Amino acid sequence: MINVGIIGSGFIGPAHIEALRRLGCVQVVALCDSSLSQAQEKARQLNVPHAYGSVEALLAHPDLHVVHNCTPNHLHARINRQILRAGKHVFSEKPLCMTPEEARELVALAEQAGVIHGVSFVYRQFAMVRQAASMMRQGSLGRLFASHGSYLQDWMLLETDYNWRVDAAQGGASRAVADIGSHWCDTVQFVTGRRIAEVMADLAIVWPTRKASMAGNPTFSQDEHAHYEDKPVTTEDFGSVLFRFDDGSKGSFNVSQVSAGRKNRLTFEINGSEQSVAWDQEIPQQLWTGHRAQPNQYLTDDPGLMNRDVADSAHFPGGHIEGWPDAFKNMMAQFYHAVQAGIMPAKPQFATFHDGANVMHIIDAIMKSHQQQRWVPVAS
């Protein structure tokens, strides 16, 4: 069995634990949080045998093989460094870190450590996204013409919606682009097999000042008697980005955390010289294919109908609902196949620190483009 430690027990930590327990070859043996008492309570709830109040204590746990970093953004770089220096395989929540400089450092440390390293870009692991990527690889779409889409949410719609991600010191200089635009960029690069090479961005803040609950009530909570304090906002709520791929083809995408009614809608469309494909994360089992001279089609995630090289990403017969937790399981399964083999795959299907760094460079270029109002190349 592979022994795993989890650092961070907010929303995403338990999601990691649930996915890992579905693999069969992994046991979560330790949980770390910001205080020992909090870690102990969460470990009790999640049936994890050991709890720690510091990263150092968790890393000293005997016979620990892999550590998952599920902490807030501003802690990612420091904790990823600690894990790598301890010689443990590491799976990091995204973003990998907060700056391109940190990203380069972490990639170098991971290579020096010789460990398996992954980043939590989950949308590439949906069965129909992998099907689209397979169709692209096999030439079904023809020559790539254009890519476009969006990632829309509404959880920051109201002036009283406030979260640690709004604070640039904790969430980073970018919010909507870094938080959800990063997923869109990784997903579309994965499907097309191309890299975003240059960007032109226009970002917007719809609430220059937000009202944060003085009682620390979470976003979405309804308390008519709540008292608020004004918090200045420097991170974007919405953004539009034009981009150019490394092969000269072009595209665009929008990101928004203030689109009423959109809960978690990542969509993309890829246009090729032979056909198009389109996917919507809120109806994830369908892949639309568009044609010029024949009827358009919808393919569903029936493993018997999918391309052979990706059929293993759908685990049940057609018509049985699969979604985000199943994509999360796919991501963990691919990462842990590499851990079992003890070597990074030549062409990993899971996102690595290299992919995490690449997305950090895209985010940095988008922020510079908005500030300078010009096309900005993405650093390699």
C-alpha cells in the first residue's frame, strides 16, 4: 500500500481523500492542519488515523510516501518546497505557486528530487475531454483553426460575497484568471496539444470595494443581522483574453465569477478543418461534434463508443452518470500509476509541475497584458 499524508482540510482536502480511497492501492494515514486540535477533529471526522499541527511533524511520519498539498494559494510554494526537500512524491493543488519565479524554482527542485509530481488540473480527466483530445491526436478534426470558450461562475456576484481569494496577499494578484481561467487554459492546451504562446487581455473589477462579514461568515451565508467592513478589491472578477497558439492558430476565452446563474460552467469549442468539437462541464457526458456536410452529432461517455485509447476513463456502461468526482478519481489513478512505477511517464496524462509552471507563465502574461494593454508573449 502507498501511504499518503494530506496537508489542509478545507473543501478540497476531503475531495482528495475521497478520490484516493476509491483507488484501492492507497491509504491516507495522516492529516495536517493549521492547528493540532483542528487537525485532530478533522481526522476524526474523516477516519484518518494520525493528525498533525505542523507540516514538519507530518513529513516526519514514518513510512510516508506521498504528500498532497491542499492549502490556500499563498502557502503552496513554501509547502511544496518542504515536501520536495523531504524527498516525498508530491501532488499540489493549483495554482502551483504565486509567481513565475517560484514556478521555475519548484520545477527545478522536483527534477532534482527525482520524485513524481502532479498538479490538480482535473478537467482534462473527464472522459469526453479525453475523447476530444484523442480525436485531435488522431487527426479527426483536421488542421486546428481556432479555440474558444469560457469559464463562468456566480459565487462572487454580490457585494457581500467575500472570501480569502479576494485578498491578493492570500489568493494572488489574479483571482478569476488564476482560479478558473487556469483550468480553461490547461484543458484546452491538453485537448489541442498546443501551447498558448501570446495573449491580449482585458480584465474588470465589478466591485472595487466588497463588504466582508466581521463575524467571518462564509460566502453564500445569509445573515440579515451581519455586520460588515469594507475591503478594497484589487483582483479581477471578469476577464476577456485573446490568444495565439504556438502553431499560429488563434482563440479567445472569457472568465467570470459574477455571471448570475452560472455555477461552474467551463465550456470550450475547438474548430478544425474537418470538424468541430464542443464540451460543457455542466453536462459533462456529452461531446458535440459539428460537421459541414452531414448532421451534427452528440457522443456520450459510453466506453464502447469511445476511442480505444481513452475508453478506460469512463468506468460504467453508457447511461450511468459520471461527473467531477469520477474525473478527480481518474486524475489520482494516473498519478498513482506513476508512483507505483517509480518514474515519471514520458508523456504524462496528468498535469505535472511543468504544466503548473506553464499555466503560471500564462497568468503572468495575461496580467501584464491587461496592465500594459498590448500583446504579451508567454515565457517558456
